[in-house]
Amino acid sequence: MYIYPENLKAKPMLWLWLLRDIAIIGVAALISVVSLVQGVGMAPLEVTVLYAFLSIQVDGASILDFLRRAACFLIFQQQRYEWRLDP
């Protein structure tokens, strides 16, 4: 008996992150550690940890997805409203 998630249509995940996010976090962590050793500072490491926190997937959605949709709705896409007197 084989059990496949969502009929093989679900995005591949590892723990609470998508595999794409795991790769991004891994590369960013490596760059952050190298920059920390070179004396650049803690900023790259803080950005990496923030991205790791915002990209946690719960029930197919993350905080980062919500922030992207909110930014598109509030800032980047034009909102159009039509007011009419006719019902």
C-alpha cells in the first residue's frame, strides 16, 4: 500500500517549509555565516532568520504569502471602484 499526498499534486515539503524555501534558507545561512566571520555584522543572519520564520507553511499558507497578497492589494495593483445611482 502506497500513500501519496494530494494525488502527487501537493508541493514538496520538509518539516514546515517548502523545499524551495529550505534551499533559499540554506544558501542564505551559508552566506550569513561567512559574512559574520568576515566581520560584516549580524544583519544578513537576522534577515535569514526572519525569512525562515515568515516562510513557515501552515495549512498550505504562510505569513509571507499573506504579506505578498496584502502588498499587491494595497500598494502595487490599482483598485477600481464604480459608483452608480441605478440599482
